[in-house]
Amino acid sequence: MVICAVQEVPFGCLKISTTEEPSFFIRESYLSVLSAEKLENLMSYSLTAEISPLSLSEEEELDMKRAKNAYLAEKCAVSFISRAEQCRYMLSRKLEAKGFDKMSISKALDYLEATNILDDYRYSLSYLHSRAEKREGRLKMMANLSSRGIKKDVAVSVIDTFFSERSENDENEKCKKEYKKLKDKGLEDKKIYDRLCRLGFSSKIIRETKRSL
């Protein structure tokens, strides 16, 4: 790869111009081999007139190409996030399906998390709100978030927040409403208990609900 110019552009990106292919964009943080000092020299060099382009070593060229792929993965990830909140795990799978390699995906998502564009907590709360009408208990919510790659400590915090936001979100109230619904259908206690367990309510909450009603 022969560099003709390295130009700083908005949003913290660098525009790379070469003699072999169209210009492309990278972030300096996506580079692992090319040193900051050499990159700065390239930028200074590209502003100097009447000097021949500079070549990169094979290792540096590979590093530059990986940085390019990471930036493309970032742009693809942002397009998904612009349509709906995403979590890291599910977004990684979507990017893999688009053909991006794991290293590029990891670098891109690290950057998006660092800039708060991607946030598992925010996604998880949005996900629970989208299912607010469903009468599900903490255990079912934990399982659903875990299946989406949400870490346990994040899931616990999000569920606590969700239950505390509005009275209708309270886990005990959800259990009571579902218990009454099943009782009105004429189900016997054993079937009601089994159904509530499948909905993620703990045995303790089910027993307390039965006593209170």
C-alpha cells in the first residue's frame, strides 16, 4: 500500500488516500501496529508538496486494512443502532452475518461502547419496556436478558430499575394479576403454580400472592 495523503476529518476520523484504491476512513484507535509517531509523520509528509508517496511495510499495510474494516463495521453497527437499541452480543451476530471478522467487530463495538452509542443497560431497559404488558417475573426476565448476552450484574440492575419505575411494573402486582386471571379460568392451584413458575415468578412470591388473595 502506497500512501498519498493522510487527512484529519470530522468525528475523529482519518481519511487515507492511496495510489492503488479509492480513499477510505479509519480511526487511529483501530491501529495496532502503525505507531502514532509514524502516523503523525505520514500526516506531515502528505502536506509537503513535490515528494513521492510513501510505502507501508506488509505488517503496517495489514494493520491499515484491519483499521479500515473496523471502521466499516462501526458504520454498519451504527446503522443498526439508528433503527433500534442494540446489545453487544446480538449486534456482534448481525455484523458477523454481514461478513465482518471478529477482530474488526470487537474494535468497532469497543469504540461504540466507549462513546456510549452502544449500551447494554440502555438496550436492556428498552427491551423490558417493550414487554411491559407481559406478566413475567424476575427469573424469566433474567433468562431472556441472559440469552441476549447481557451480563448478570447489568441484568439485575436493569430489572430493579424496571420494577421500581411504576407501580404497575411491580413484580408482586404482576403475579397477582396473572394469578387472578388463571383462577378466574377455573385452573386448580397446582396448574396455577406451574404456570406462574414458567412465567418466571419465584416460589416465594407465588406463595405470598396466594396468601394475600
